[in-house]
Amino acid sequence: MTSQGNNLDRWYGHYADRTAGLSASEVRALFAVASRPEVVSLAGGMPYVSAIPSDLITGSMERVMRDSGPAALQYGSGQGVPALREHILDVMAMEGIRANVDDVVVTTGSQHALELVTKLFINPGDVVLAEGPSYVTAMVVFRSFQAQVEHVEMDDLGLVPEALRQRIAALKADGKRIKFLYTIPTFSNPAGVTLSWERRLEILEIARSNDILVLEDNPYGLLYFDGPPPQAMRSVEEDGVVYLGTFSKTLAPGFRVGWALAPHAIREKLILANEAAVLSPSSFTQMIISDYLSQADWRGQIGTFRDVYRERRDAMLHALEDYLPDLSWTKPAGGFYVWLTLPENLDSKSMLPRAVRELVAYTPGTAFYADGSGRNKMRLAFCYPQPDFIREGIRRLSTVINGELEL
Ligand code: PMP
């Protein structure tokens, strides 16, 4: 890069090499267009926060300020508020995880935990294994630390263990250093797929025998529609798993409170990295959540979210059957997303402007791969629009797809 390289940016030649991976995600660019009210947006994974009674949150805010205002307004511990970490143990217990409160590190959303873990482990050129497709903004983080992201095939039961074995062997034979396996085993983003229990055990065994850390990202596990999913991978393996959780989907993302649960040695480094990045996560929002969890029926509230999202999932699956019966798509048992496969010759990214003209938006499949695959795939998020809008959105989408097929 030279300083003359880009006339629009005076600092073009000055940026660190790692910024080469910091391109605006396709999802981000979409938000601007898709937020117009006449567009049915099936693009962003925005939780339906209107389902939370706001007076409960107001009550928590008032109590926190009345009873512990100075502490809420002060810097706090780099590990997070102890009372909140106790509550986090209760939340994780719902997915079979038994842990010590000392091993929980509160972060500014789980996105920040992703950044911290990557910072701890990745040197330029190190390999991160991830499902194909995988969460777009995790891959932005991995690339910003100059990791090489290698996708491993998944099917309706999640990551394929044999494909993982082969990929690890091939990468090792190539002299690569594989640092961790990043996985969203339950109601994955974007595929809406859940890793079976048998495969969880098998994949943990593969990781253990190859000395590869598992980074288990689980924002959606409690949002199940048809019965509880298999328990978290961290419930069977302590030493080899860093587990990430968040209040973004079971409460609200605006608080920006998530957490990492890590083996002791990693946890110590995570706290130092957290302090280096933010000094301490927000005392104010942690204390509000902690109060909410001790005062409100939070399990009941998660049940309400399940009902809301189940109805929307059903609306989307029925609409797909009615309007696009010849295509195939995943059938999520929880979470926010359906993954749709178009005919081979269609390209969801180049089709998007036409879709937006027809007032429907989605996220193109290529956003979820580091290697340009996924051209004929798309992610459809059913979390935010009302069920009848979802149906209308799929109807519009079918017009766009059928129009493309006639070209
Ligand atoms: N991981 C996954 C798989 C996600 O879908 C998201 C949010 N879209 C995050 C992490 C980040 O969530 P937050 O920072 O709000 O906790």
C-alpha cells in the first residue's frame, strides 16, 4: 500500500495490515435500506424487544439508582458485577452447564467476547475452523486478526464430524496451526441448524485429541420452539471449551451485556484483555439486568419470546411451502433464522436490488462464508416482522425469484 493509493483517504497507507480484513459487512450495508417501513426486512437478526414489558425495566432502573446509584455510576470490576455473575450461573444451568462464578467474565455483548478470545489466541496466519456457513460478524473479527478461516461442512444435524477430521488432517499436513473451532451448535446463525447430541460428543473428542480449543457461541439456545435442544457442549467438557452467552436475545441487545465462561487460565487472560479494552463492562447495565433477574419472572419472559418467535417461524415455513414449494430450506427448531437454497443458477447477491425494489430484504448467502461460497443461498430472519408481514415478505420474494428464473 502506498500513501498515494487512495485519493479519498489521506491515511490510506498508514493503516495496520490487520485492517485489510475490516470491510463493512453485507449485513451492515443492508440495514440502511431495509429499515424503510415499506420494506419487509427478513435481513437483520433484531430481537423483538417490544415483547418485554418496559415497566419491568423501568422498575429495575429506578431501584438500581435509588438503592445503589453511586456503584452503578462508577467503574467496576474488569470481570463483571459478582451478583450478575451468580445469576448467569442460573441461566447457564438451564442448558446443563455447571460452573464456578469465578470462571465467568462479563463482556460488552458476546461480540466483544469473540474479539477478546480471538485476540488471545490468533497470530496472523493461524487457522480458525468454522461451520460453513458461519456468523458473519465473527468472521469479520477473525479476519481482523489475520486468521485464516476454514469452513467445515454442515448438514441438517450440524457440523459433520468426518469432514472436521479430514479438514484438520489436511491442514496439519500443510503445516498450519489450528487455534480453535468456532461453532454455534444450537439454532445456528445463519443456518438455523442444531448439532445433534451424538455429534457434540464426537466433535468434542476430535477437538480434544487434536488439541484444538472449542469456542461455543450460544446466543439462541433458550429460544426453542419444539422442546429443549441438546445440552451445551460446555456441559460435558470444561477444559477444552470457551462458552459464550449473552442477554441480547433473551432480554435485550441494547444493554450490551454478554459473557464468556472459560477454563481458569484462559479466564485470567480474558479479564486482563477485558480491562485493556474497556476497563470494566458497564456497571449500570449489569446492575439493571441483575436486578431484573432477581425481581422479574425472567424464565416466563423467555417463554413469551419462545411463543412470539415460534409463531413467526411457523408463518415463515408455511409461507415458503405456499409460495416457493420447489425450493429447499432448513426447518429451525428455535432461534431466528431459516437458510434458503435457490436454484443453482441464481445469485442471491445480484438479485438483492431487485428484491429491495419489490420491498423485501434478506441477507445474501456469500456474507456467511469466508471463501465466496453461498451464492445461491440466503438467510431469512423471522425474528422481527409480525407474522402477516413475514408472509407478505415471502410472497414478494417469490415474485423476485420467479422473475429471475424467467430471465
Ligand atoms: N454470536 C452470534 C451467533 C450472533 O448471532 C450474535 C448477534 N447477532 C452475536 C454473537 C453477538 O451478540 P451480542 O454481542 O449482542 O451478544
